[in-house]
Amino acid sequence: MITKNINFKNFVIKIKKFQISKKLRLLLNQNNRILSTLRPEYKYSYNNRIISKFKKSSSFTLIGMGGSILGAQAIYDFLKYKIKKNFLFINNIDSNLIISHKKNNVNLIISKSGNTLETIVNANIFIKKKDKNIFITEHTNNYLLNLGKKIKAEIIEHRNYIGGRYSVLSEVGMLPAELMGLNEKKFKQFNNLIKNKKFLNSLVSNVESILYFIKKDKFTSIILNYDERSDNLFKWYQQLVAESLGKKSKGVLPIISSMPKDNHSLMQLYLDGPKKSFYTFFHIFNKQSIKIKSKELFSKSKYLISKDLNKILYSQKIATENVFKRKKIPFRSFEIFNRDEKTLGELFTFFILETILLGRALEVNPFDQPSVELIKKETRRILIKN
């Protein structure tokens, strides 16, 4: 147990040659502005007036790309049982997407640079004249800032030092969370976690293990996700890891595998294919779960009677872990006991610290994404030419 909410079992292997404890101490002692967003004392660039103005709305449309929207979408899906409002996420260019605008709808358009092509395109397609609009973008001379001013939208500053994939506990994730009716303060667990020796020791040994696998040419990280509502949490994690570490011919490739469905498609490869991957098991103990009540099951299946879906899922997870152990396939495991803001904040913090420490150890800058800019420039060149 690294917290009361999370039972974490690390990879069996133990390596202590990467000096991660030292790197963690240095990181925590630095005045790192990214880490400041994880702290409860971080000051947002919005205030209660914004929340009061829009909190009565029941319908919201979020428009963004990558880290600008994945964090909020992860929060919404993970905690949907607590949210009474409807949120639609537009995070790609989809010519077939049709949305019906409700009178009470609020658009929330997010882009750090304010010049993200897909966000500009979607903003122009889906914003209507009578809509209420909130823009989160840098206070520079950019397209979305100028558009927001033109249509008299609420404009909130996206701090220029916060990259999209690290922005989930800043304005980018917490304003949507507050509009969902969630408690923003409960997400901010950083100060508690860095005083928790179990959390820090688990984080360090976890990073050391991943570095060991990378050195052994295992750079594919496969997430065996047993909770469908956490799918977007791991899409957020996927971007965080891939975009932060994929530099100088180094990095980790996170792949999300939906369980137990993938037992019947990909598991054969995981078990008997090339041993080039390491794995993460993720399961949530849901407090309410449907039970099998049918008395018409055949005798060989009667062991399923009165079993709830959560128990069946967990049994499949444990069974898969047992087979992985026998085949000596490396894995770690997260078991979640509470589906709430605090738990999600703890997970966000763990994964952000993990990624930054991996970047430091691999000697890559975990905060930039230079090659992605090449695609943006080339797309702009082609569109101007044609």
C-alpha cells in the first residue's frame, strides 16, 4: 500500500544503480514550476467569479488536443458517477461529428499556444454566435486569444511554462473539474505524498526497474487495464510518457490493452511472443457491481452464480498475474480502493514524477517536444501551397 487508496506492487526486480533517490531529492528541492501546479497552494489564473458564472450550466463542450483535453477527459470518465452535468469532448478532426447545441451549453476551448491547427478548425466549426465561451490560452498574440476577444469570451491565461501534458492539475484540468462539480482541493495530494516514505520508496524502485528494462532493450510498456472508465486516464499517461521521453533515440512506448477483452486477441502474443515488453496491471474495486443471478446456468458453470462482475474481473486479473509470474514476465500492479478525486490526484502525481525522473535519468528534456513542431510546420506549408 503506497496510500490508503492505492495498493501498488512493484516489479519483482530490484535495481539500485541509477541514483534515482538522489535525482528525486534534487527535483523536490528545486523550484520546479511544473511541480508547483501539483501543490494545493498553486494560484490559478481564474477565480470564483468564473465558477459562479458558469456553474449553473448543465452542458459543456470541451475543444482541444492532446494534453489540453486528455486530463479533463480522464477526470470526467474516472469520476462520472459523481458528475450530474453533460460534457462532450472534441479532441480530433472528425467530419462526421454532429452536435446539437443546447441553450445552456458552454464551450471551453483550450490550447497553450493558441495556434493549434485542429483546435482552431473545431472552434470555427462548433462555436455558434449565441454560445457562452471560455478560452484557456497563453496571453500572446495568437489566433485563439484574438478570437476570444472578438467574440467577447471569458479568457483565462494558460501559463507559458506549463506544457499541455503536465497541465492536468493546473487551470487546464481543474477549471473543468470545478465546472463538473468536483472538489478541486482534493486532487492536490503532492504535499502529503512527498512526506510519505512508502510512496517515495515505491516511486524510486519503480523508476529504477523501468530504467533497467530500457537498458535491456525492453521499451514497450503495456497497460493491462481492467477498468473501462480509466481508459482516458491511460491515454493521458500515454501522451505524458511518449511525448516526454521519446527523444535522442530513447523513450518508452505505452500501449493500452483493454482487459479482459484482449485475453482473446493479444494475450497469446504477450505470453509467448517476443519478450520485449514490461506490463502494468490496473484494477479498481468498484463498490457496486452487477451480480449473476441466473439459475439456468449449466452445471459446469454454476460456480458463477451470485458472483458479481467485479469479482470475476479481479479473478481474471489475479489469474493473469499468476501466469505472468510462472513465465517470468515483468509486471507491476495498481489496485485502487476508492474512485474519488484524492485517488486520481495521487495517480496523476505518481505518473508525473515517474516521467520527470525517467527523463532526468535518460538525459532527455521531459518538458519539450521538438519533433512534433516539424509536423505542424510541414502541414502549414502544404496548406499554404495548396
